[in-house]
Amino acid sequence: MKGIVSSLILILNLLVPAAKAADTNTQSSEHSGTSSLEAVSFAEYRSWDLDRKAEILAELEKDPNYQRLSATRLPEGSKAIPESGIFDEGLRYLPISPLDIHEIRRQEEMEDGFVSGLTGKLHRRWLQLHFPDTFSGSGENTSPKPIPENKKAQEVSSNHNVGAFEPVPPDEYQGEVQIAVNPLDPTQIVAASNSWGKLEGGSLDCGEGPILVFYSMDEGENWHNTCAPRAEDYGLEEPLRGCDMTTGSDPEVIWDDQGRAYLQYMAVCYQCNTLTCYPAGASMVVARSVNGGASWAAHGIIRDGWKQDGLLKMNDKNFMEIDTHPISSESGEANPHYGNQYVCWDRDHDEVIAYSTDGGVQWTEADLPGLVGLPEIGCELAVSDTGTVHIVYQGIDPDYQFQRTYYSQSSDGGRTWTQPQMLAEEHFVSFSTGSNIEAQDERGASNFAFIDVDNSGGACHGALYTVYTDAPSVDEQEAADIFVIRSIDGGTSWSAPVRVNDDDSPFAQFHPALSVDQSTGDVLVVWQDTRNSEQGRKIDIYLARSTDCGLSFEANIRVSAPSPEFPNDDVSFSNLNTADNPNANPNQTGDYIGLDAFGGKAYVSWTDSREYMPRPLGSQEENIGMAVVSFAAPEDPNIFSDGFEGGNLDSWSNQNP
């Protein structure tokens, strides 16, 4: 079947009760039910693009039977478990997967749209009902291309399978990983991730779809796991709010200068009908640990999105920063904003920020300057040792032809912000059809910018750095690269971009993260990279360092490597492409990976599929990979690539030489 006409014919054949689902008041007609889908192979179904599926959904929404099913809430006391058969009537009726509907909504509304464990399981159940002979196995995978040895790195540690150490490890998806090292004690590391399923063992019961926290007391050699606080621990879960299920999403981890770790995340309320469950609101919360991440307590509610915003108004895509500078390097006097905490996120495509002056318990909101005509999404923060707060955030063309990165700053503790300054216009566009690169062919890759500032007191002190993804055009997003720009005058002006990845492959580099090592001033950038894949599907993790204030980056380092801690111990890559790996989680790798840097070392974390890919050997699914990259000092740290000695920022151009 080809073209929209064929799609509409298919709709006519499908929009009938598939399993005695018709309401007695619904006018019935003679159709063949889901049998029409039997003539369509799984491969052909996969070939339908999102526009075609959106046409099907548009017609489906006119159907009275679909309207009835989508308006019918689950019976009181029912558990939203796909395997129970409670959703089967609706799933048999649907001509497209619940995941397809999720992705259509995500693109239409430009939402980050983490796929909940329930939605993903409903997708798998839908596949089992419609393509029972196809949905099995982990897919074929060819041998990896030879990978050149790492250059410039002093040492790349073994790749650790972070979730595999405990007697009862998490057995489902771990994604959108963040990681942070305690600067007072670098042996202490915390990492957190979105997850699916329950984590239960002994007294540990994390609930359904929690934020899982992993902690190490020996610099990442061994790991343990625990739970983030649940919604009810914050007093959020009340029957009147109508949540059939609550989960966590989008974790951020950070340390203050007292050795306390903070976990900031979304508590998401889901409502369910007889077809699926959908997010009905999200609250922003923060938890705190005083024992290195071993246990966490609910600490503060940043925004009660369920009560304040009402249902179907989403808070999303959040990041956090803490001012850890008691003395301003600019004035030499006490920093009035020392100890302030800051969180940014977007609410229905309007970027907002909140600040706390009491250590994260009480929060006050401020609205960032708007971007005229551009829906806003994605933000990240950095704090200078002067007390100035810096932010980057994005505006996306509603027609998906470009995406722009903007910069603003606050010098009064987050209360007011400068007018946004455009730093870059990219052609790698989040939520666009072209962003569904081979490695992220279902979820799509996102283009979020990240920012950090040098507070090291060294030659590059005060420099700001921003990293983002760009492509030659919106039609060539598969060829995406990683770029860094910098400012040496406090954000007033910014340099031309420097490309960080040094490969000549036609495949994508994406999801970068950037961190300044505040002990050395080095700039570290990490990203997901498909250069070693013949089809752009296999993801390795690469890292690069700049020791010259972002003027140039050293040869790229492959961080991912074969490791005995993974059942597939002879490969370095992950592969979540749906053709190679139909069992892959629909979130794939999510929107970002984790990076922190301190003491001449980079701490990297990412979503890893080597538990069961390319061969289904492990009991877990997508898990967390982690490694530490250690560097030696440059041969002569006072000689810069532009030829100036001493590293005086006033003596060299703001532009790239």
C-alpha cells in the first residue's frame, strides 16, 4: 500500500470494533477489523513515516468507537498492567501503535515526551497482537568496523555496568543519565536515570517507573543503587488529583560545597483510559542526600505542577545549578548570592526559572525573556564565582526549518534577566522529522545546548563555553557535528564555532555535554558518536579536551570499549535502532548523557544496550555505562595554540585564530 489513498483505505478497514468493542448506540458497519493489518508486514509498517501515521490518527479521532475508548477511564481499583489484558480491546482496535500516537503528539507539541514504561509496554503488547510472528529476538547486527586506538588520553578506565553490582539490579530501561562527582571527596559519585519497572529487593521498593539513583564510594569502581523519593513523600499524591500512576523523569544531580548531593527531577502524574495512559501534569521537586547518595529525602517542591498548573499543562526539561562561591572574585567581598540554588525548565514552551535562598526548600519563580514567534525548550545553567548566573535556551521554528540557541544572564540572584542574545542558528532541529537519525530512528535526537564557566582561577578564568549540535542543512541531519563557542568578556560577545569531533564520516555526532574542570580550567566535551558504524546505527561514546580556552580540541578519545562487565563483552557500541534491535526501548538513549570533570579527570555516563545487544545474553535491558578518563597536564600549560605566552585573555582575539 502506498500513499495517503492507501492509508485512508486501510483506515476504513480498521475503524470498526475489533473485539466486540462497539457501543450499542454506535452505528456499526461491515468491515474486516484488524485483519487488514495482516496483509502488512512489520517491515512495511516500519516504513510508514510519521506524517502518514498522523493522517491515520486524524481520521481515527473522528471515529465514535475510538472516541468512546479514549474517553473511558479504567475501572476504579484496576492496575494499569498491559499483560493483564485490560487494554487488549483498545489495542486490537488501534491501527497504529500507542507509541506512534505518543510520537505524533510529541512532534506536534514539541514536547520532550519521555516514553513511560507503561506506554512502552503497551507498544510491545500492540506489536504482539498485530505482528505476533515478527516481534521477537534482538535483531541482526553486523561486526563493528575496526576502531583506531585512543590518542592523547592518559588512561580510560574499564567500562562499568553501573546497574549490575547489586544482588537485585534494575532489569529494565535506564536512560537520560546524569552524573556528578563530589569536589570535596572525588571518590564519591552519584548518577541518576529515568527508568522503567520496579526495583525491589529486601526493603527496597521504588515503585513503578521511578528515578533510580546509583552511588559509588570508590570513584566508580563499584556501584550501589537506591530510589528517589516518591511523589507522596512530597505530599503531592492525593486522590482528588486523579493520578492513576506517578513516575519520575529527567533527573539532574549536583553537589554543593558542603558535601551534600541534590537530585532534581519531575514527578509526573499519569491518567489512564482503556487505550493507554498519558501524562497529565508534572511537578518539579528536589531531594537531598547527606550520606554520599546512599539515601535521599524529599527536600523541596519547586513547582506543584499538578495543583498550580492543572492537568495537561506540562513542566519539562529541567536543569539545576548551585552558587558555591562565598567570595566574589570580582569584588573580593562576600558574594550576596552564595548558596543560592537555581532550576530552569520550560512550561508549555515558555522558559521559566526558579531560585531558592534557603538551600532548596522554598522557591520563587521568574520568567525568562521570551523569544518572539519561537516556541522555547531546553535550558542549562552555569554560575560564575562573581555570583552571575548564565543560561542558554533554545527557540524552535514552528515549521522545523531551524533552531536557535540564546543566552541570558542575571546579576541579582535570578530575579531579573538580560534580553536574550542569539548565539547560533542550527539546522539540527529537535522534534523535526530529520532528527530521527538512524541511531535514534524512533524517538529522534534532540539538540540541547549546554553551558559552563571557568571558575578555576587559571589562565582561562571567567571564560564561558557553550556546546551544541549542528548539521549542514535540515535535510542532512544524519551528518550532524558537535560545536563549541566561547566568550571571554562575560557573555557580551561570542566566538565563531569550533568543531569538536575530528572524524570524516557521514554519520551523526549528537547529544553533547560540556563541563569545565574547575581544578585545571580544561574544557571537556562528550557526545554520542556513530562514526564507527556502516549505517550510522551503532553508538560509541567519544570525548575531547581543550587546554587552550576552547581555541582547539585535542584528538578525540573513544570512551566506550569492550568490557567484561557486560554480557556482550566483545563490543564497545550500543545499538537501539529499531530495525537491528526491535526490542530496544522506544526512548532509545533519550535526550542527553552525563559528564562531570574534576581533578584532571572526566566522569562519563550513558545509556548502554550491551546487556542484550547484539546477542540477548543478559537479564537486564538498557543499562548505564560509565567510565573515567584521566589526563596528564599539557606539556607546557602556558603556551597556547595562538602563540601567546602566559594565557592572558586580554592579549588575544575573541575570534578563533
